[in-house]
Amino acid sequence: MEEQLQKKRKIHIVILCVLVVAVLVASVNIIWILKHRTQEYRGYYIFCVDSNETKVQYEHYTPKNDDTEKLIQEFLDKMQRDPKDISMKKAIPDNVSVDEYTLSDSGELTLYLDSAYGNYSGVNEILRRASIVKTLCQIPDVDSVQFYVAGQPLTDSNSNAIGFMTADTFIDNTGGEAVYQQSAVLNIYFASEDGESLKMVPVRIIYDATIPLEQMTIEQLIKGPDSIKGIDQKNILPTIPDGTVLNSVTVKEHTCYVDFSKEFLKKRDDILPEVAVYSVVNTLTELATVNKVQFSIDGEQVLLYNDVINFGEVFERNLDLVVEE
């Protein structure tokens, strides 16, 4: 009887020891998981397009090289391979090749793509471009990226050269819709408090990539300073008359053709006519695509603005009207 009790005690002790070990192992595993879940990933990403082509996704990646030139080539090669996750598509399709690239001392990377890239447009192209730029701009010596296609600069839907882009140029779509947005800082010129000069106000906007940036710029100017958060609105005045509509805006050979509704001719009483005109001109010529501005009203040329300005001429930037804060 005593012998059976001792055996039971030993069995109980063994079971207890097993349970203690199991609890300890489980605790260690839980601590490890929690620790690693809270650690922020600080490595590289290879950005891809999701299978539905509605947003940019990514995979973690550990490069084999740390030399800048080799790292650029490694990332380009990686973006031409299928991602491990079958729900993603590679950024550079099979029919597109990167013929060469150049990197300036200031960190500006230029990619020369073959003509096949020109077959992509709209959201389809923007998502791929965003993936490529976001991937390459992780490299410490790469600050911005621009595309050349078949030897010519990549242009937007308005035939304007897109130029250099950074990772911040693109805003990821999280709404599930087939829309991809971009970010830009616009230098908008509003009137000074006395209405006799111009003040430059930097404004960050997020816009649909299918809309020309020139259009977004003028629309922001029309909205006026009241639409901008974080600025002292007491010291600046709007320049566009109430009710003014932007009928169209196009760019050809670096001249921006702006067509306003007739309300634009009704100058605001609190500003000079030169301030009204050059608020538009100076704002547009801040863009890399615009050097000159030509006005029209409801599709027709108007010779005088406010009876004092030759409105039929082509206007260039006028910084003499600008005052610093």
C-alpha cells in the first residue's frame, strides 16, 4: 500500500514538473512574440503593385550589397522578379526594360526605360512608378528619381514633363478605390495686407494624379487663403474675384494658357490690378513646366485688364511685387 502511494507521489511530481516546464516555455514564447511584434522593422522594402492594381504594397528585403551603384542595380533586378506573395505584382513588367541609369552627385537618379513603358497609363502606370521611386529612394545616396522613356522625359496627361520625384511625391491609397494620389508643395502668391504687393505662401496639397498640377494650382489660388490651415490670414488677402471659374488650363512649350470666366475682370477693390494679374503669373511660373502665362476670358482675348494692364501680352514672372515675411 505504501509502495503504491509513493508511486502516485512520483507520478504527480513528474506531471507537475512537466506542467511547470510547459508554462515556462509558453511564457518565453509569448514574451518573444510580443517583443518582436513591437519591434519596428528598419530594413529595406521592395514595393509592388497589388493584384487588383489599386494600391502599392511591399515585401521586406535584405540586400546583398551596400555599395550605392550595386544597390541600385540589385533593387532594379529585384523589382523585375515576381514577389513571393502571389497577391502582388512586380513593379517592372516583363515587357519593360531599364536600359541604363545615371546618378548625379546631388542624388538625382535618372532611369532610362524602353518604349514599352509608354504603353502603361493612368493608375496602372502611376502605381508602378510609385513602387519604383519608393524602392529606390530608400538608398541613402538617392534623393529623387526621374524617368525617361525611349529617350524622352516621362510626361503627365497634359504632356508636361513630370521631372524628379521622391517617396513623398506619392500618397498611398487606403480607401480601396482605384485612385492613386500624389503630394506636392505649391508656392501660392496672395496679396499683402495693403493690397499693393504679393506674399508667397507654401501650401502642401494631395491630389488625384490624373489632374494636371497647373489646374490644382489655380484652383488653390481661387479658393484663397481662408482655405489654408496654419497661416496668419490677417496679413494676406485673396486675389481672385468671387465667382471666378477656371474654364481651362493647358501648357505648350512652357507657356501656360489660362482661360477664366468673365468674373476675373471684376478686380477686387482692396488690391492693385498688377497684384491680381501677377498672383496668377507668379504662382504658375513656380512650376517647373511653366515659364510664361497667356490669359483669355471665356475663350476670347481681352486687350486690357482694369483699363491699365495690357492683358493681351504673354506674362513672365515679376518678383518686384513680392515682399518677404
